[in-house]
Amino acid sequence: MNRQATFALTVMAFLGVAVALPASDALAQQKQQVSFKTPAANTKYTQQTTIDVGDVPGHQVRVFELHRTYPSDAPVINGLKLTEMWTRGVTDFIDGTGSSVNYSVYMLENGDKFFSRTALVAQSLGSGKFTTTSAGTITGGTGKLAGIQGTLRTTGTAQPTAGVAENQTDIEYSFAK
């Protein structure tokens, strides 16, 4: 395994430990869970810029913006339907394998939002395709989602050069008293 992949897996292992150990006051809250798939048809890369690092062949950093919509069968979070999600991130890949830090904004039907920060590990499948696994935390919310806290996990596949991405998202959340 190359150094980049080893580093990325180590980061995910530490993040998994941090996510698995919630704060003691959060243990008293009633946890809610939601799981949903976002198909490639509802996902679009709106911006992305890739730069070759130049140290080894295939090493690139990329800044991207991804927009997901939920036009039907939308997931429900705290009684509100999710309408769209925006993710902005920075990748550090060697031949499609590496890590990414992502920041997402989840927008609900009444205009309320919640925010997350995740760390992602990607593994190349060849031909510009890769699998992804991420984990992270909810960092805050607005309106009825003020005080939201929790964790997110995703798995998926992507081919950014073709503008294709799909994933499975699992969110566990509660609200601070």
C-alpha cells in the first residue's frame, strides 16, 4: 500500500474512533436515524479544478462543488423533507486513491439548514472511477435544526471527469437540550 493510502486509512481510523465516542450529554438525547441513497441522476459536479502536484505521476489536488437534489421520495430529517445538498471539498489523490475533506450544507423544505464536515477516503477502480467512504460530524443547524448534533457516514462511487457520483448516506442525530 502506498504512503498516501496508508495516511488516508489512518485518518479514517482516528476519525472513526472520534465519531464512535459521543459527548456524555449527547448520550442522554434520543437519537434519530435516517438512511437514504442519492442516485447519479440527482447529482451534478457544478465546479471542479484539478492541479497536478508534480512530485509523482498521477498526484493531483482538486477543489470541487457537488450539488444533490431530492425531487421525489425525499429523506425526512426532524419532520422536514430534504430538498438539496451542496458539498464543497478538497481532494488529494494519487491515481484516484487518497483522501478528501468535505463540507456540506443540507437544505430542507422550509429553508432550514444543517452543516457537516467529513473526511473521505477514495480507492481507485481504474478508468477514473473510484469508491468512496466517509465519516464526519454535524457542525450546526438553523431554525428547527438549531442544536442538531450527530454523525454522518457515506459510501459511494464516483467518476468526476464524467460528472457522475452516487452514494448511500446514514445520519444519526439528536438535539442539544
